[in-house]
Amino acid sequence: MDTELKRLRIVEAAEDAKAEDISALDLRGKTLIADYFVVCTGTSDVHIRSVADRIQEAMEQEGERVLRIEGYREATWVLLDYGDIVVHIMRREQREHYGLEAFWQNAPLIESLREYVRG
């Protein structure tokens, strides 16, 4: 699956699961870790797991399997690694404390997540 379409599907699944403050950082040319980080906030451990589950279901329907999952049991920060895209589903406190967007401040923040691919 094309990376842009994969990012779009991940964002749509996160939206479907009612994730908050969804953003995507374009890391192409900045690191070998991934092309994109998709970052979103969950309101509780149950909600964070629900967002992670919904993203995995949506990606499996597209034939994409997660390569690695971290933090699912604790559910304060769940990481889903899809190779070219890494998804971070975080409690608000963790997101504010670790500041991924600030750390990667040189990476373009994709503001209109759906229209970036379609438009």
C-alpha cells in the first residue's frame, strides 16, 4: 500500500475511534525511523486500546500488518509500527510531557490530514 494512502487510512481509523488532536509529522528526509509519525490522544486506557485496535483492524483490512506494538498493556502510550509510519496513541499527560511535535519541530506538520492526500 502506498505510504500516503496508508497514512490516510490510519488517520481515518483514529478519527472513527474518536481519537483527539490527531496530527501527522512528515519525517521524510529527516530520519530513517519512518516517513511519518501519526500522533493522537486518547482519554483513558480503554480508549487508547480502542484506538489502537481500530487502527489495526483498518490496516488488516488493507492487507497491512503491524510490525511491532509497544505499551498496549499499560495503555498510556501505545506505539504501532507499520515500518514507514509509526503511530503514537498517548494520554494527554504523556503527549505534553514528551512533546513529540516539539522534538520534531523541523518536520512539517500536516494540518489538513485528509485533504493532503486527496487535494
